[in-house]
Amino acid sequence: MIEYLKEYGISNFDYLYLQKNLNPEDIQRLMLAESNVRENLLYFNKLGLKENLHKLILYRLDLVIMPLDQLKYLLSKIDKELFVQLVNTNIKNLILLF
Amino acid sequence: MDEGKELLFKLIDFKRKSVSFKDQESIMLDGINMVDIADMLEKDMDNLCDVPDSMIDKVIEEGNIDDNNFKKNIIQLRDLLYGKRNYNLFVKLNKEYRDAFDIFKSTLLEIINKKLPGAKSVVEIDKNLNLLQQGLENHKLIKNFDFIESVCHEYDENKYDTNMLKIYRYINDHNLKILNPPDIEFEDFDVEIVDETEFSDKIYEILNKFEMDYRTLPNFLLKDLKEMDNNLIYSTFEVIKQNKAEDGGVLHLIPKENQVLRVVLLLYSSPQAVKAVVESLTTEEDGLDIDSLRILLNYNMGVFIDRINDYFKPRNKDYLNIMDGLKEIKVNYKVLIKRNPLFLSQNYDMFKYIVEYCHEFGCDPKELVNRCHKTLTINPTVIVNNISILLSHKVNMFTYFKDGKDDFNLLKVEKLDSIINQLIDKKVIKKYSFTNFDKINSIILNSVFKKARKKG
């Protein structure tokens, strides 16, 4: 149901990991909001986020399921490079920035 | 043998030869590794209930602890924690017990370091090597990537990249085979194949209105379209197909290409649920807020679902309760829906509990929602945990919430306890008497961001 995630840089291994670790309600959310999630993932890809995109889905689903214009607006206020680095290295404390 | 696998075995041999494990016996007691116990205690005080008498005696003897009450306190504490774990006893610990625990933990670490300096790292390496070997030999998942990377670096720095590439290729295949075993072949058995999906006339009428090719729908939706009570489905259809959103006609707010979403609304929302959501977004002054309605439909369909089903969690009641709560505390819910639509479909009981719990310490619920809405959505329990941690450090929560300069970041951060302990150890803040939340916040922010930049 959420296999489309693989189109945005999520490896088979990370996809299986997501399936096992996401709660079922979040999987449903990702399925129902597919078209919006696709837009946001593409945007994250453009920012340079690919390998650790699964972390964002697992720990910060709120950023993956939100209107793209809002996401862009909120990201415009912060250092995007730092955002990407925090996702890669310390996703759980990303909340302090964003 | 696969090149990557061979390399992993070579790394194991290399590391085993470079570290001496023989002294490990000096930190064993009755077959228990003292480092394991120290780690367990570091993670959670409750693990003290697994510590045997012999270990307590050893710590007292070798740590030269003279205090006569110490043994009594630590054994009583262990037994209380045993009751907490096994009989759900409510345990409130006084200062004496906490102090005894701190002394026990630090003395144990001192003994370990005296017997075998660097023991923690030796034990850690041993564990990692065993884990890797078991993974390779017993067909188990290999997950200790950081360890493998560091050994590979030591093994041959010049060929690090090519070696890691071979290793990762192998691990990827190895783990995928375990996670995704080949399909089991079943013996032949009679299967009834349904050639064509047939619906009632009412359902065909709806499908025509949707202008959809139902064959593209997932099977579970087709099954419910066929088997659910047609009258129920039709009752929802009659409401959502209307032209005016104010009357519940919300179908046109979902793009035509998003057929799954449309069918989910049709099947699992009742007319009452749809109208209740519309009403919740309507005010006398401004009428219906179409933007918010569109966002909820397309990003958080759960808030419309109230029919019990096998696939989607009904969140309509939670949503209506949360909206009532937000209106009561005068939160600007329109902005909240835009910025964080998932906020509206969290568990209402949990939300209510946290807001009331914080309010007990003088926290303004509106401030809490405005500053912590993301934490409340993704990991609400961290707020309660962090308040407990701050209380254990004797922080006056009334002052903390009144101060509010740190944007309540101390409530959102992970591993707050270890951060505070580190700051106390480094004498940046004083034990049991810190009120400089703003300073702590800036130290935490600096450290988090600095680490990120360094690693990045």
C-alpha cells in the first residue's frame, strides 16, 4: 500500500524496516495522503535528503503529511543545511529546530 | 564464499587479536558480568531488582562503604522495585533511597574501572564481535553497522571505502533474505476464483457519479463496497455529493484522481460525522472555513471516519473532542490545522491528560499547545517523562512554566536526564538548585546543532 515510498530513495531494507516499525495507523495515513506525501518527499529529495528519508517518516510523520506550501514556508525560516544534517544525525532532537 | 562475508570474518579475527579479553574474568561475579549490571542500572533504576545479594555485598566490601544503613537501604530499595515491576506497586522513592542508588552505581563503576581499566569498551567489543559472528553463522540479522564501520577503518584505512561497499552489499542481501524469506509453496487446493466483481445498482450509481474505474481500487475496498450495507453507503453518498460544503457536500474538495480517499470517505464516514466536522469548522462571523476542511479531507481523513471497520481507525470522536478543547482554550485552530493537520487526530484522552497534568503546575494550556503541538502529535509521553525528570531534580515547575523563555524545549528534548547530569558533572549548573532554564536551553541547542554540523 505504501510501496511508492521506494520511488524517493528509500531502499528495500529501509522499506521493510518502516513496515515493521511504523504503527498501523501511520501506514494508513501514508496510504490515504499518498499524493501529498509524494509532493513532500520530492521536495525533501531536492533538499538532498534521500538515504535517511525513512527516519523522517518514522520519527517526524507530521513533516511528511502537511501541505507543501506550509512545509516550504516553515523551512524558509531555518537553515536548510542544518535541517538536513539533523535528520541525518540526530532526528529525535530535530524537534528543537523545527 | 562471498567477498563481503569473507571480509567480515577477517574483521572479526583482526579485532579479536588486537584486544585482550582474558582479564574479563576479573569483572565476573557468580557468572554475571559487572559491566552488564552497571549498564542496566544506567538505563533504568528499576533494573536494580535484578541485582543479587552477592553483588551488593561485593560493592560494599570492595568499595569500602562504612555507612551501616547503606546495605539496609539498598536492599529495601531493590525489594520495593521488585514489587513495582512484578506486582505493580506504586513506589515513591525518598532521598535516602535515591542517594543509596547513586552511591551503589558509582561505586560499582569505580570497582570495574579499578579491576579492568577500559572494561566497558572491552565488553562492548566482545559483545559486538559475538553478535556479528552469530549473525554470519546462524543466519541472524546483522545490525551493528557503527561497530563494523569502525573495525573496517582500523583494518585497512586505505581500502576502507571499497571494503565497506563489499560488506554493505553482502549485509543487504543477507538481511533481506531473513526479512523476506522466499514464498512457501503450498500444496494445490481448490480455490474459488471470482471472475467479475458485481455490485448492486445503488453502488453502480455511486461509481458512475465518481467517474471512476473501480478495478483500480485495492481489493479490501472492493470487498467492502460489495458487502457493506448499501443503505449505509448511500446515506453518506447523498450528503457528500451535494453542491454546498455547508450542507456536508465535501466530495468535490477531494481531487478526482484520488479515488481511494473518496471511497474511504464514502464507506467509513457517516452523514453525522461529515456534518459534525463541517459544523466544527463553522463560526457565526466567518461561516465555514473551506481551507481547513480541504486540508482535513486530503491530509487527515481519519477525522471523518466513525464507522468501525477492519482497516482505518475511527478518529471522529477524538477530533470533535480535541476541537472543543482547542476552542475552549482559544487556540487558533485554523493555523494549527494548516501547520500540523495530524494534531487533530491524536488520542483525545492522552491529549487531555497531558494538558491537565501540565496545568497542575500552572501551565497555560494555550501556551502548551502553541509551543508543543508537534511533540504532542508525535511523541506526547516525552512531555510527561521530562516533567518527572525535572521534578526529580527538584525544579519548581511553576517557575519553569511561568518563565517560559526556553520555548518549553526542556519538555521536548530526548534523554533530558543524562543531559542534566552531564551539566551537573561539568559544574555548569548546580545539583538540585538550578533555575537558569534559558541557559540550559541554549547549551542544549548549541550542543545538538554543533554535533549535527560536525557530523554533517
